Amino acid sequence: MPDKAFFGFFDRKPRWSLSLRGWLCFMGLLAGLVALVFFRIHPFLSVTHRVDANILVVEGWVHDSVIRAAATEFTNGSYHRVFTTGGPVHGAGAYINDFNTSASVGADLLKAAGLPSNVIQMVPCRVKDRDRTFSAAIALRDWLKTNQVAVRRVNVVSEGVHARRSRMLFREALGPDISVGIISFPDEEYPAARWWRYSAGVKETVSEGAAYLYTRLFFHPN
């Protein structure tokens, strides 16, 4: 057969392609990668890694069960103070006052869980829609600076698959001089070991996985 056709506009060249064995190996590797991500994504996102800290930070938006677990963490640990963070209770709603924030709600729930009010400090944030976790961490950083509170290490309490992104954003906001640990308590809406069998588990895991990738790759705060 000729190597050229249609007045030289087309060339005929040999090419390599996957054989049946090659396609089977490729599909096997792809299936293994999907299985690895499927079974490891939840424990990866819901990470717990404590540091030796006497300051506990609780994200105020978490469920009541996580608030109670945070109170137990404070009581059983070597903590001296607990800070609650968060913006307006309704994320898309306008800021009204400091007592209409997740930080205030979280502080009240910690008191109801048995912690004395003198160890609790709410640190409200006024950001109402985007970058709420980072903005809450920035509000904490600014409060520490304004009140001249020297902190070297903190443990942040978060919920379920939100934990890894929370640690990353708190590290970014607080800076290299403060070591950030993370404690993830389970989401009460589904069992972590079978998250894929519950709509809430699928929704939270998939959306938080996408949010983590976005934050890791594209989030560049000023």
C-alpha cells in the first residue's frame, strides 16, 4: 500500500496500541486504584493527630455529640483553655452580632456539657459565606495577637471528614510558629466504617474530598 494518499495530505504510519493483555493489566491497575481511594478516603480525611498542647480549639458548627466529646477531651487532657470558632450560624446569612455565630453556640454547648465558663473563650468570625474555616482560623490568630496570648501548640476539634482540611487551613492561618494538631470525632449521621451505604456519608465524603483537593491545589490566600 502507498504511504501517502490524497495528493500527499495524508500519511500512513505504524503505531503502537495496547494488546488484550495490556488492556487487562491497565484495567486491573485502574480498578485497584479506585478500590484504594474508595476504602482509604474516609480515614484519610477524618484524620486525628494530637500534639502536646494545653489549648483546645473547637469548631463551633459541629454536632452536639462532637461538642460533648470535645468537653471530655478537655477534661481528660492537659488543657488550660478552650476556644470556639465560627461565623454566622446561617452560612449564607448576614452577620448580626457575635452571639449569632457558631462560636457563641459552641461555647454555650460546652458550658452545657459541664465545662466552666472561665476556661471557655468564644472567638467569633464575621465572614458569612466563603472560606469560612480559614476565616475562622484567621479570627483566632487575630484574637491571640490582640490579646497578647502566646501560643505554641493547639489541638483543633473537628467533625468527620472535615478534619484534614481544617488542620491544613488552621496551619495556614496560624503560621509556622504554632503547631496544629487535629482531633476528628465521628459524624453522628452515619457510621464511618460504612459511609458509602448512607446518603449523608456519600455526600459528606465526596464533597469534602473535592473541597480538600481544591484547597490543596487552588487555595492561595493573600
